[in-house]
Amino acid sequence: MSEQSAPGLRRLYQGERGGRRVVPLPAHLAGFVLLAVAAVSSFTLVMGHIGALSIPGCGQNSPCADAAASAWGRVPLIGWPTSFLGCAYFAGALVAWALSRGGLSSWLMAIVRLGALMSLLFTAVIVFDDYSCGYCLASHAGNFGFWILAERYRRPASPGLRPAAALVLGFVVVSAVLAVTKWREMAVVERRGEQARSESVARIIAAADEASNPGAVPVASAPDPEPPSALQPEDGHQTPAGSGGFRGRYLHGPDPAPIRIVMFTDYQCIDCNRIEDDARRILAARQDVSLSIKHFPMATGCNKHVERSMHPNACWAARAAEAAGLLAGNDGFWKMHWWLFDHDGAFTNEELSLALQELGFDRAEFVSAMTGPETLARVEADVEEALSVGIHYTPMIFVNGVELKGFNIRGALERTVAEVARENPPARTHTADRPVAAVQKYIDDWREGAARGLQADTRPHVLGQADARVEIVLWGDLVEPGTARADSSIRALVAGRNDVRYNFRHFPVNQACNPVAPRTLFANACLAAKAAEAAHLLGGPEAYWRMHAWLAQRRDRVDEGALRAAARAQGLAPDELLAAMERPEVAAAIEEDCRAGQQTGLASIPHIFVDRRFVPRWEREGENMVGRMVDVAAREAAGP
């Protein structure tokens, strides 16, 4: 390097160029890094939103999914996803920053400050509404860091608009690309949803045809029946007991009715609210439709089957509706029901007091009923009934006792009602409706899934006959309780038959060895995965499965000392096992499994495939449903 060039580089590093101040190179690079963190995080959310990428930790009912489905997940009026907005902004900001070595103009700083203000708002929402989305927080953290850096290098004057114009242009171009991508994704979702809806309509019509016997039409039931007793499985269907049949405690519309809609709902569920709007239009326009409601609040206060309260006021909202029914019967329930959905299921004491006054309830009497044991018992009874028919999310909608799938597409419920009505079904009471039992629904949901091409496993660990008709593939973490339960029952299943083989693939929830894990949940997850792979290197498949079983049984006590004892018990040299755990082929095998799992859309573990069809839910009241699915797959493979 010549002496003439050295001072020029020194001036550039110190912030001078051509006699004017510039952003120093380290600060400029830091700005790129911060914006890249924000852009990559928001782009990851975009990919998850359009279904191009499964984001670990952001599956259904996760904080990420809840945030995306909330009012904060979309731009008001236009419905544009806020993740798309953030991605486009950060892309434009990257271009503008590249052109801003002379510092940021007042125009550009105004945009950057507005972006920082939006990040502050969304961070507050994430904290106070418990949307613990790591990708969201990372994007806002990067944006905050960039704003602080930009304040240090703002320009007092605005000699030109080029960087600001570049930001706007970049924002527009990226938004246009995302719009096209979103349109294509929506077309695919619409097509799949319409197929599911059409299949549901065919089942609704077929069920009506099978039961079509005018002499057997049940008589009308009492207007306010007692809650139906527990439904019992029979031939894959629930058999409604009692006079009420499969219906809620309160009914809107005629009884009997040709078209009977039953909905399990949550007053704070966005999809439920949208479907309720559709139902109101149907009830206002038609005289042949009845609607009844059952509750499934996503809150721990009345639903012991959910892990956390995704909708904090959902239990009180459901109990408020039931209190209105207790005090004022059918009319009282529906008045409160509509009011709750009009207010998204959320209310303060003051708002509830005003509503009670408007709806004609005595506040003290209402609060006493709402907080009393009867309303809680009724909601809990609905929750248990929802589980008996295999609820997976809300709303769960039944038409004449048949689940309506594909309800999320535009006008699905209204078109379904119109198509069923064209077949002139006879008017019946709800005693005629027999929804499919949960066990059968689990199997049906798996069976209706499309076979997928799973990424090849170059280091497979297969238990059972290599040429078995049916294959089970499970991605999991041996120290995670659900994986341990599923794995244990599947190994027992394979040991008892010769027509199934089992391939276990690693997905330790620990970022130290899993490059696609969103966070670390189990400190000893990597030790377990490495120990199993190392045992295979030292002793082959038999050594692998012995170590695999030992790890699954002692998942809470996996440490170096325990692994040494396990190695000795299994005839392996402890030092050799620990050394093999650090070999590059062990790390490569684990990473290969993790990335393959990510490609299949892994959002939670255990992540199971039977006969290359994804198993949406594998466990029902302690029973591993995989065995039943294997029976079905084996019969299909055997042919007629």
C-alpha cells in the first residue's frame, strides 16, 4: 500500500471523504447487520405465513400463530399481513442505507423514526398480550438498533431525496412481489379448502339420504333441554343420549329443522367471530336453519386441556353467556351471545355493567350466576364433549351432525347451507345427528392427508423388517416427554408384528446441535442425540437401539456420568462413546435429520408420518393412535 493511499483510507475510516463527513465503515456495516437481522426475521415470518416454510415454534396455536391471527397481525382496512409490511420496509431500508454514506437526511430520518415507533408499539403488544414470538422480537430488536445508529449519523440538512426515494421504491417493489406471492398462496389455499368443503357437503347429503325415513323423524324436543349426557362411541360415531341429542343448550331457529348447525366456539377466537357473522346472515335470510352453540374456550380457567390461556377472557365470556341463559332462557342467551362476539369476547367490569343494563339484567344477580358453579360446570361439560368429537381448533362446525371442513374459505358456510338445502333434506331434531367420534376422526384426518415425499435419510435407524408394508417415521427429541411416550409405544408395536418398520429421526430442541431449532428447551437434548448416534458408530444398529431405549427411559437423568454408566452396561467403552459423540459424522447425522424435519413442515414434536401421511394428532386419552393407523395402512397395502 502506498503512503499516498493510506491517509485516504484513514480519513474514510474516521468519517471523512472529499472534505465532508461520512458514516464510518464499521458503523455502516453495523447498520447492514442490524437491518439484515430485522429483514431475515420478518422474511421468515412471511415464508411461514404463505406456507413456503414451516417455522419451528410457530405452528398452530403457538404465540406466533396467535399474533398473526390477532387484530395486530394485519393492517386495518386492507388486511395486509404486518409481517409483509415489515419485510418490505426492512428491504427498502437496506437499499437506502447503502446510499447513505453521507448520513441520513431529515426525510429518511422521519421514516426511520416512524419505523422505530411502530416497533415500539408492536413490542408493547407482544409483551402485554403474551405473544412471545421470537422472530417478531428479533425483527423489532434489529430495527431499534438501526434507529439508534441512524440517530448518531443524521444530517442536519436535506440536500437530496435519493436514499428516501430508494427506501420507498424498495418498499413498493418488495410489496408487489409479496402481493403476487400471497395471491398465488391464497389460490392454493382456496382450492384445497374448497375441495375439503365439497367433500364435507357430500358427506352431509349422504348422511341425510341414509337416514331418510319419514316414519322415523323424531318429534320436536323441549325448547330448553337439559345438557345432554356424555356421548358414547358406537361404530365410529357418537350416539347422542337424552332428549336433546347433539345440540347446545339453546337454539336459534326452528326445531325440528332441515339444516342444523352446531358450533364449538370461543368468544375471543377471530375465526369464530368471522363465522358468527356468516351465521347471522344465514339466520336472517332463511327459515330452515337452526343454530346452537357449545363452548371450547382456549383458557385454562375452564379448560384443563389447554396448556396456556391464549384467550385470557374466553372462560368468563362463555360463563357470561351461560349466566344469561340461566337467568333469561333462550332469548337471554342469544342476546348475550351476540353482544360478546360484537365485543370480541373482551370486556371490563364497567363495559359489562353497561351491557347488563342495556340487555335488562340485574347486575348483582347476573354476577352471582356468572361466578357460580353452574356456569363453570356447563362450560366444562362442553369442553369434554368437544374432545369426544376430536376438536383440534375453534371453531369446529357441524351441519346435520357432519363436520364441515374447509370452513375458512370465503362464504363456505353460506354456500354449504345453500347446497344442502337444494337437496330438500327433511326437517329433523338434533337426535338424528351422530357426529364421528374422536378416535375415528383422528384416523380420518390422517387418512385424508396426501402422501408426501420425505427427504431421504442417508444414516437411517430402522426397527423392524426392511421390506415391511407400512413405515412409521418419527421426528423427535428423546428427552421430550411426548416423544418418549410415542417412541415407546411404537417400538412395542413394531416388536409385535412383521408388517411395519420404524425410522426414528432426531429433532433435539437445542440450538447447540439443531440449526433450525427456534430456541433451546432441553439442555440435555444434544447429549442424548449424540449418544445414540455415537453408539451406532461403535456398535451398529443393535447398539443404537439399546442406547436409544435407555435414553428414552432415563430422559431426565442424561449427563456425562449417566452416559458412562450406560456405555459400560451396554458393553461399550465410556471414553470411546464420549469421544465418538464429538465426531463430525455424528453432528452431520443430527443436522441432516433436523433439516429434513423442517422440510416436512415440522412445527411440534413428536412429528409422525404413517405410510408417508402426516399424523395431525397421535394420542387420545393416553392411547397412541398410530397403531390404528398402521392397521388401516396395512389393509390398504394388502389390497382387496
